[in-house]
Amino acid sequence: MFISNAYAAPAAAGSDLMSFLPMIVIFVLFYFMLIRPQMKQAKQQKAMIDALKAGDEVATSGGIIGKVTKVSESFVSIEIAANTVVNVQKHTVQTLLPPGTIKAI
């Protein structure tokens, strides 16, 4: 016939490890470049939220800036203006601002 039969080459020794090597390298890179920094940032955010106390100036994820007046187990009371207090969930507190930031605004 015009077309000859094609036969597979014998398997090379160690090819199983070499085929998984790119996957292993990608996982290691993902761990060090994405997963580990994200875990570190989450740990810092949790420590900041646990350390909140009355008098701290904070910014929430919704953009509210104010002074913490009361901290409970799940909620934080934030004074955003004179005699205006808003209750928000603790996890919405995004940033702890340096003291005096509100006066500078």
C-alpha cells in the first residue's frame, strides 16, 4: 500500500516523573506567589479586627470613615459625625487609620 504502518516508540524511563514535573512546578509557584501571601494578609486582617478598641479611627469596605465607639462580638459602632453612630459588622472594617486622620479630612 501507499501508507506504511506507524508504530509507537518504546517508553522512555522516568517519563512519568517528567510528565508531572510541570504540574508540580506550577503548584509550587502558585503556593509561594498567591496562596501564602493571601494567608498572611488574612491573618493580619484578623489580628487587626480582633485588636479593635473604642477610640480607633477606621475605614470600612463600604467607604465609611469614623471613630469606633463600641466593640461587641460581631458588631462595631462607628461615629461618623457628631451624634451619628452606625453599627457595622466587624468584618467590614477594612483599615485602621492613624490617629488624627478624621480631623485632617
